[in-house]
Amino acid sequence: MTANENGNLTHLPPLTKVKGTHRNIGQQIGEACREQVKHSIENARKLVSDAYERLQLSWEGAQIQARKYIPFAEERYPKYVEELKGISEGAAVPFDDVAVLNAMEAVTMDALHLTKCTSMAVSQERTAGGFVLVAHNEDWVPEDEADVFIVHAHPDDEPPFLAMTYGGLLPNIGFNAYGISQCCDSVYPSDSRIGIPRIINSRGVLAAKTIAEAIRHMLAPHRAAGYNHLLVHESGELFNVEVSARKFAVLSTQQGFLAHTNHYLDPQMQMIESDSDELISTRVRYFRAMRLLNETNQHTLRTLQVIQKDHINYPDSICNHATEGDPLDREKTITAIIMNLTERRMYVTLGNPCESNGYVSYELEG
């Protein structure tokens, strides 16, 4: 327990401070968050089992499939494979299990459509204090809410960063000491292939020192597919970088704010979108977020928190709630995050923000 910004006691995601080589970093994460890593593997096993009729895939089959992706990651990003190996060692779990977690979207061929995240950003012209603010609701299966934690990392060969992750996943949603911030929203392209898992590419963004370098990581050759990366720089430059295995689009704004959910916005990217009929709620969330961002001229942490708690189109709202029924259609917001790039600070609450009694603050040091 710790005090939130209101001075009240609240539950918080654990903060794990790590440093050293990439193997060291992974080992320290695995040791400090062993229970979260093991629990997330149990959750993933159950998820694959529950989806067997849809996927015709066992856990052993998922391990076999994940092994096909790791060589591509080792060729381009051996240091992040080292982090995965370190997590495996530190948590005392099989590497093959950690590999499945970090290639889950690829292994399941995006068939589950489980992610319903919402990301937003506002530049200094649209904030009351002249801050650059980034907000993200992470939507996933409820069981992994208990596995969320914050990583404060000082790699030997990369910029320090502060990021959210859960279980055995590499951290990718956060910001670094060069003022580069990233939120990831799942999108569903039809050109997916065996290649570098999306999370590996995204982990590289946290190492970037410039906007262009960050985008190059998103577009690394031989990528398996792609996210939308809501990319924000401390200068107030805001981008949505929509990525698939073979295509991409870079979208910016002159309004001082932007948002993204789980569908492509660029017309050329929409041509390769898979199963778009299943993605109606993402469009509702996107237009709702854009309207709410536009209605306030000078945003603050509070105004963004209000948007993160919005329930229009409940339960598939920005503040997403789990429902009974199909075990594969019960996502919820497991954490909500706001990043102040100007002050290098992250505000985090566990679970649905509408039920939270406050956000806990974390700061990037040194």
C-alpha cells in the first residue's frame, strides 16, 4: 500500500528497479516478479486451452510455434532475447513458456481479438501546465490484473526507462530519458507472417534516442506483424505509427491531440485489416476519445483521468469491463496509465479506473 496523489491509501503495481546487462535485467525482473511471471503463464495456458476449439492449438503446439519466431528476434535483437532468457532464469520457468507469452498474438494468428486498449496524447499547447501528456488504458483478461508491475531500468548500453508490463512480457509501454514515449494498440492485419514478434520490436522503441530511431524499430525488417504505436516526444510531437508485417503509415496532427484504439485509421492500412466487422467497438471508443479530447482546451491529469473512466458503449467502453459469458470475450481495463513527459513521471492505477481511489506516481530517476 502507498499514498496516491490525494494522500489516500491505495493498492499499487510493484516497482521493480533493474540495471546492468540485458541478461541481468531479465534475471532481476524474473526474481523480483517470479509469482507474476508464473501466474501469467498459468493464465496463458488456460487461455489457449479455452480457445482450443477455435485455434486447434495445445500449449505444446504453442511452444512449437513460438520457437519459429525466436530465431528472427535473435538475429535482429539478440539483447532482448537475452532479457527473455534472464526472465526465464530469474523466475525459474521454462524459456519456451516465456517465448509463448511474448509471441502470443503471432502464435494464435490474432484469432482471439482479446485486446481493446485506448491510447491518447496531448501536446503542451493543449495542457494547463504546458506539459506533454500521454494516457493509455490497457485492456486484457482479468486474471492478469494481479500481474501488472512497473519496471525502472538502467541498461548498460541504452537510455534509462520507466515502463509498465505484466507477467513475463517484455516492457514496452512507457518512456525513456530521451523523452520518447510509446503506447501500443493491437491492430489486425492480414499480412502477418513468421518473423520478429511485435513485443520485441516495441521493446526496442524504449531504447531510441530520436523519433526517427523509434520508428525504425517499429518497422524493423522481418517483423511478424505490427501494432499501432502511439509515439510521443517531449517536444510535443505526436504520431500514430500504424504497422503491419509489410506496410506502415505515419499519422500526425495539427490539433495538439490524438488518440488510437484497435483499428487502422490510414485508408491504405484499412485495405489489409482483417475481420474488421468484429472491430465495431474500437471505432466507437476512438470517436468518443477524440470528441472528449477536443471538448477540453487545456487538459490536466484530471481531465485525462475522466476520459479513462468513460463508460459510453459500456461494457466495451474506454473504461472496459469484463462480462460473463464467452470465456474469450471478457476483457477489462487491467491498468490505466498517464505519463507526463515534461516531468518524466508516470501515474498508474490498477484495474478499472472508475473503481480506483487514485493514481500512484512513479518518477524516472537519473
